[in-house]
Amino acid sequence: MNKQRIVWLHEQLPEWEAKGWISKEHAAQMRVFYGTVDTTQGPSLRRLLVLLLGLLLTSLGVFLLFAGYWYSFSPAGRMDWCIALLLLAVIALGLGLWKAPRGSIYAEGIGLFYVATLTISTVLMSDTYYTGEGWGFYALIIMLLTLPVIYLLGSGFTMMAYLLIGLLWSVSAREVTMWGEPVWLWLLLAAGSPFFAEQLRKRTRSYLSTLWLSWAYVAAIFGAFFFTITSYNLSLGLFFVASLSAATYALGSLSREQGLWSLPFRGIGVLGLMYVVVYGTFISTWQEEAAASADWLSIGLGIVALILVAGGLNALWQKRMGTDLLITFCPIVVGLLMLSVHWGVTPLTGSILFNVYVVLLAIVLLWQGTVTKRVGLVNGCIFTFLAMIAARFFDPTFSFVERGFTFMVTGVAIFAVNLFYMWRKQSQQAQVNTSVARANRRLRRRQTLGDDEHIEVTDTGEHTESAGNYTSAPSDDRTGADAAKSATVKEDGNMAYTAREQESAAAVSSDKTTARKGESSDAQ
């Protein structure tokens, strides 16, 4: 029962006793029946969010007060303010480690406050002394100082902030320096993986936070992957993205039965594959790939990515997940087309072949989604077609004739798929209507047969009733009723008696005729 209603009831019981509406015994029984109100330690999550909003507004007000006078302070004065912020964060962290239980709401709030204060102080100090380092260096410092706090407090939201800083590092404009290389980001993400595994093991207690943490972790991995490709100018970039997306989607599909925590793996995997579809349809993608030279680092990473995809395909094959197997096969096609471009196939041919592959794959998946009634699969195919159309419209390497031909082919394919879908839907409806009409005819024949089984009232007042009702019928009539009730119904709805039942019915009819003649002679 709602806590507020229980409190209201306990408040009203004394008044009801005073007015004589209920006795003291009944009031005591009601107090015992509804029991006490369950008390929680600390504020609820909704109350905590309101308090965090108030804290955020207060901090913003303090920031605006300092913003107008910040540059009027000397560099030493600004440094003192930054140190004061850090000291405040360290004091809050010490109190949290001393009093707050690990993984509690208080620990979550203290961890977020620590990360926010550390980030603000680092940015302000870098602005004060103009160190000239990129964001990667400062992100490295913040993440290194935040990682121990995550394990000490057991804070999932602090881990999300940690991953968000890594994602900002991977997408920020930068010049790769010694302390800003992608290898440091990969090491920091790997260092946070044990905590992520711990959250997955206890996801039954904090399911929603685990789901959000999964989204943040997968997004950070994809950001680090793109960061690595762009920083080292690797060839086979589209193949790497397709491999990572397909492997992530395969992992989410294999873990689908374990709960919604696997949804981010499937969702981000599908988004990555749609990115591959869009950029794979551009001719410029294949032109750049043909002009690039594959170095040993790209080849080595390509072999690792191929092994990863092969493992996913093998696992899906063992579980007989055919639809997911077709989707995960995309990196193999992309890799073969890239190799063919390096071996002399023109970029236009590679782009056309990839477009044909995507259209055929979308048609097959649309068919399977329609048959298996998976709405998400059908919608994914529709979005894939829309992405291809948008890519053709914004592709500057296509002439107006080529764009028009591409639009025509895409439009005809969409018409064909939708017409086939409509025809199949109408045929299913007609089949259902036919089966319903057949069932109605069968029921009408059965009712007609039941009326024929009823025997008229005799002259002596004794009567026989329909099959299954034996209150006043003679034994011979009951035998005939049993024969009528054992009538068999054929699949086409026609009623038919077996030879044994026909002989029994004939014998009963002759006995009835003889009995009526005897009664008539006695009456005369």
C-alpha cells in the first residue's frame, strides 16, 4: 500500500475513535493490519535529483559571480582558488569514504562532485598558465585521478562521467602528442573494465544504472576506435568500423536473453553498421581507399578484426541465429571489396557492388522480418533505404544522370518490396477469412444434424429426446442416440456415419416400427 495512505490512515484513526465510528479494538486491529511505514536510509532518488539540481544552480551562480572578475585576479590568486576547489573535493571524498556505504546514493553524489570539481580546476589552471597542451593531456590527468575513486566508492555514475571524459578526448580536435596518443585511452578503458564486469554481475540490484553504464562504455570504445583510425591514418578504415560494429552487434544478440543490459551492444552495433552503409555507398570512400597504401599496422589490425568477426559468426552459427548471422557477415563483404579495389577494380565498380549488396541484404532482412514478425528488423531495413537515398543526394561525385539512375533503382526497389508486402498481407487476410467461413459452415452442418437427430413425440405420450439426454427414452432409443452421437465429422465439414453405426440405426428403426404396431393392436 502507498506510504502516504498508510500515514493518512494512522492520522485519521484517533479522530474516528473519538467520533465513535469505530471501536478501540477495531482501530488497534487496523493499525496492526496495515503495519508500520517502511523507512529508507537517506533521501529517495527523486529527492536526490532535486537536491543535485539545486546544487547545480548554486554552483552556476557562484561561477557567474566569479566569471566577471576571474581575469582581474592575479595568476597566483586564480591558482589559489583552484587549489581551494580541489581541497574541498578531497574533503568531501574523505567524508564519503568514511561514512557513505560503497555504491550508495551518497557515494554516487560524492563521486560526481569530485569529478566535476577536478575537471573544473584542471581546466581553470590550464587557462591560467597557458600550458599549450591539448585536451588529451588534461583528460589523461583527470581520468587517472578519477579511476581509484570509482573503485573506492563503487560509483556507477562516476564511471559514466569517466567514460564521458574519454569520449570527449576521442572526438576533440587535437594534435596527437606523446601524452595524448590513443594507446593511453585504450589502457584507461581497459583499467575500468573490471568495474564494468562487477556492475554486470550485480545488475539485479541496480538494473537501470547498469543499462546506462553499458551505453557509456560501448560509446567510449567506439570513440576510441575512431580516434585510433584518424590519429594513425590507417587504411581499411571502413573495414575496421564494420568489424567492430558487427562484433558488438553479435555480442548483444548472443546476450539478448540475459536482459536489457545487452541492448546498447545491439543498438550501437546497428548504428555503426548504418554508418558503414552510408559511407560505403560514396564513391569517394573507395577512391580514398584505392589511393591509400596498406601498411603493416593496418594489415595486423585487419587480421585481428577478421578473427573477431569470425568468432562472432561461429557463435551465431552454433546458435542457429540466421538473421543475425547475415548482418554480422557485412565486414567480410566490405573487406573483399576493399581488397578488390587495391587489386585494380575501379572505385565506381566497388561502390556499385556494395550498393547492390546492401539492397539485396535489406530485401532479405525485410522478408525475414515480415515472416518472423520482427518489427525492429523491418524498421531497420526501411531506415537503411532512407540512409542510402540521403547518401546519394549529398554525394558530389555523382553526376545528375547517375544520381537520377540511383534514385530510380532505389525507388523501384522500395515499390517492389512494399507491393510484395501488401500482396502477402492481403493473401494472409484472405486465408484467415476463408478458414473462418469454413468453420462457420461446419458449425451450421453440425446444428442441422442435431435437429435431424430429434425424434418426434409418440402417440402414447412417451417421447425420446435428442442425443445425450436419456431421462425418459427407452433403452432402444438410447442405443440409437448413442449411435447418432458417435457420428464422425470429416475434414471438409460433411457428416458421415460409419457402416457399424448405420446398421445399428437401421436395427433401432425396425424395432421402433414393430413396437408401434404392437401398441396400435392393443389399443384396438
